Amino acid sequence: MTQRSLVLVKPDGVRRGLTGEILRRIEGKGYTLVALELRQAAAELLAQHYAEHEGKPFYGPLVEFMLSGPVAALVIEGERVIEGFRSLAGATDPTMAAPGTIRGDLGRDWGLAVQQNLVHGSDAVESAEREIAIWFPNLAN
Ligand code: DAT
Ligand code: MG
């Protein structure tokens, strides 16, 4: 089942120069890049992107962090890419993320909040469609 997923290299990943390493893992796995853009996200776009988390205690700090610098926004495509990328990314908390994953190998947890976990990846077909429409309206079907 070929799918598309919306992936973000978050500001910590771009700042730390890990964009290439993260792309290497995605391409190495065999997923195809459909879109790739370095972008300073606007607050309104992030509010749409993180609408499911509005009202949670970490929402404010999360949006603030995502505004702190450019993100690399990607659409990737491949067989079961939605769960496949989440598997590459590892658990949300970098300390708990398995070695071998992006967050497990490269995530930093000391003195940082959990939200600085390098990457975002869509978690379901519906959220991928919603997120691709937000970030890349030209690609929306
Ligand atoms: P994921 O990014 O693994 O899909 P999520 O959708 O539950 O995780 O949360 C979105 C982001 O919000 C996550 O990447 C980091 C941040 N976040 C989640 N839970 C958090 C918490 N308990 N404290 C601080 N930040 C959190
Ligand atoms: Mg999520």
C-alpha cells in the first residue's frame, strides 16, 4: 500500500546540522522524496498542524519551539511509509527511543524538553492527508 507522509526536521535538527543525516536515513530505507523545502513556519500554520494538541500543557512551549528557527518540511512516499517513518523516528521521548532510530541515536534529552525530538512524522493516513494539505497545498488530492 503506497502512502505519503508529512515529515518535518524540527528546528533542533536543522540547527544541529542533522538534516542531511535524517534525509540519508529516509532515502536509505528506500522512500522517495516528493517535496522538500526549508521553511520558517508561521504561527497560524503551526496552530493548524498541532490542532490535536491544543489545550495540552506542552502546546505553548511546543509551538514556541517550532517557531524558533527554520524547519525542513518533506513529503515522502513509499510502501507503508507512515508507520515506516515512525519506526525510523523512534519513540517521542528521545531517552526512551530505541538505539538505531533517529531520536534514539541523535536525540538529546539533557536540559531540553521532550518536544526537541528532531522530527515529526504523520501518524495515520487521515493525518498525513491533513498535514500535507497544510504544508504543501499544491500536493493535496
Ligand atoms: P509524536 O511527535 O511522537 O507524534 P505527539 O504527536 O504525541 O508525538 O506529540 C507531538 C509533539 O509534542 C512531540 O513530538 C513532542 C511534544 N510532546 C508530546 N508529549 C509531550 C510531553 N509530555 N511534554 C513535552 N512535549 C511533548
Ligand atoms: Mg504526533
